[in-house]
Amino acid sequence: MKDINPNQVYTTEEARDFLRISERTIKRHLKAGLIRANKVGGRYRIMGRELLRLVSPEAEVKAVNLYQRFKRKAKKKIERW
């Protein structure tokens, strides 16, 4: 595995390889704003510093909070049925 260069721009495929996550997961993270990226020509481009931020301990806390919010929202919607 290569090192992540903070000043390099990566595609979603390269980011998936670095983070070892599925295509669906990276799309969810992009839509939720957990991964900040720019769209160029209809495709996302992610800075290396953003990938490094994700593998930091603080990112784990944000991911857990995001998951808990999603879980509560889904639970409320189900209760209304």
C-alpha cells in the first residue's frame, strides 16, 4: 500500500483502496458530508489530507455519531408506520 500524500488529489476508487471500504460506503460518506470532496467532470475528487483526516481517531467519533443519528431517524420513521 502506498502512503497518502496530503497534497495529492485522489479519485473515489483510489480512496476506497486506501480506506478499504466498499463503493456504496464511500458514496454514503460523500453524501453525508463525512468525506469532503469536489466534483470535477461529474466525478468526485478527494484531497489526500481529507483521507488522512478520516483515519484519525476523531473521525471514528464522527462516524459513530453519524450512525447513531441515522439510527434514531430510521427508528422514528418506523414508529410512525
